Amino acid sequence: MDVVPVEGSTDLRRFIQFPYDHYRGNPYWVAPLPTDELVRLTPGKNPYFEHAEAAYFLARDGGKTVGRIAASVDRNYDSFQGERQATFGFFEATSAEVARALIAAADSWSRSKGAEILRGPMSFTTNDECGLLVDGFDRRPVLLMPYNPPEYAAWIEAAGLAKAKDLYSFRCPVPDVLPPAYARIASRARMQEGLTTRPLNMRRFDEELSHVKVIYNSAWEKNWGFVPMTDREIDHMAAQLKPVVKAELIRFAEIDGKVVAFALCVPDANIALQKVGGRLFPFGIIKLLWALPRVREFRVMALGIGTGLRRKGIAPLLIAEMAGVTKGLGYTSCDIGWILEDNEPVHDMSRVMGGVRSSVYRVYERRLAR
């Protein structure tokens, strides 16, 4: 078995193709669209590479691909967090031996770039798909969340990495009636002078996005592992999500006409994508267009509150409104996450709404030898 760097378009196609072969027949894995994967991995198409670089590796055994990994360093992360980090991601392997060899390749490349710690899996940062699934293998992942076999955790640990942080997801029914405590807090928040709420205005999409940019980076700046997204990165992500966005599922809170908070929920397009199997042609796009409007589950991706406003009841107010709106549209359940393992206030909020922890994702790390 050899681990070789990806060089050229043929190798990159092999890198993208491997999970489709590896997960064939798995009832839970959701195949991404290959064109989307190509964009994610290509400098000049993904704005991440305006401040970062990456290397891709394939494990090959007798001419057959048996694993893959990416390693990346991000100048923006290092500057913001004050450390030299490398991340590994897009990790797939067929054995512990393959996993160890792939991680060794990522380790070596990362050290050559001056990194002092290796963390992952992240594809490429905590703003992207993040963490290794370690609990919750018997269900389909929701949109933009990873899936992997149970054995990966033991293989990564055997390669010398240890837990850095766990990330949780909660499965929550859309309630018929709000819990009394939430209803009271939301009612008090509505009475605040100058506080109003509204849905996303799709006709002013770019302007609405500018509000998200300001709040997103300020609301999460103290979170573990966070790196601010550039304007171009947020524009890029918004363009990818726009086809599945429903304006009613995105709410803004304003005080005296200024946006101070937002709730971002999106239909779980993975339900539709699973029917396509990663192939839009010849009939996949018809299946996708048929299935998307019928999705009745959604993901709560983000709830951002402006600095100094977190104790004013704005979050419960936005959640209460989302519960009413989604119930009226026929949605039945949602996934809230991911959430840091030590973010107890959000865990409690999820449980009050009837949520049950459904998945755990683990980020691993190890110090790099100098």
C-alpha cells in the first residue's frame, strides 16, 4: 500500500469518487453532488483558498484506491486564534493500517507548513462539515453534517490522536404548544420597545446577507475553534444554500429598525439528495425537484444574537416564532446543531423544546513533532 499526493485531474476525480464506492449500499450515507465537491476542493472556486492551502492524498493498494485524506492550513485561523493549526478532513479509509498511513501523510505535510497541532476531521474548518460521528450511526445525517462508519474512531485513536471536543445534535419535534416558560419569555420580549421580527426578504437577498455577515462573526467569535468567515466565504455558502432556502424559515429580529439577531433554518435537503444518489443526470434533477418541496424536516443551522443582547429574550422569541411558522407549514421535526459539548444553555434550551440528543461528533487532535 502506498499513500500518494493527488496530482492532476485524474487523481482528483479518484479522490472525489472514493466515498461513492466505499459507501455503496449503505442506507444512511448521503452522496454529495460531485460538482459541489469539485468546487469545494478547487482553489479559485472555493474562496477558502484565498487565505489557506491544502494537500490531498490517496491510499492505493495494487492500483485500487483504499482511502483518502486532506490536510490544510489556514492563515486566518492562525491569526485569529494565535496558534499554528493544521486540519485534516475528507477522511475515508478501509482499515486501521490505511487510516494510520493517511494520518501520517497529513502529519508530515502539516509539519512542513509549520503547524504545531493537527485537528480533525474538518473539511476544512468549523464553518464546514466538522467532526467524526461517534454516536448516532442508525440515522441519515442532516444537511451539511458528516456520516462515517463506527470503526473510524478506534482507527484514528490508534493513530495517536485524542479527543479535543465533542459536538452535539438534538432531534426535536415541532411542538403543538410552546413550553410555558418559553411562551412567557417570548411574550415579554415582544413587549420590548422598538423590538420587531420579520422573515427573510428574498427580493433583497444580498442586503439581508450583509446583516448575517456582521452578526455571525461577532456572535461566535469566542467559540472554541472558531475562525471568522470572510465576506466572500459567506457569499459562497449563501449561493450554495439559496436553492433550498425558504424565506419563512429565516427570521430577523430588529430593534428600532436595526437587525440585531437572526435564526437560520433550512429544509433538510439530504432527504431529497439521498433519492438522487449523487447523480443529477439523466433523471436525478427531476427526482430532486420533486422531492425538495415535500421535505417536512429542517435543520436549525444558526441562531446569532448581537453583542450585549443575549439576555433580552430574543433567542426564545425567535424560536417561538419559528415553531409557529414551521408548524403552520407542515414541518414535523428538526435537528438543532451542532452544539459544543459544554454549551449547557443551548442544551437546556433544546431539551425544554422536547429535544433529545441524537448524534455526537468528535474532533480529535495531537501535537506535531518538531
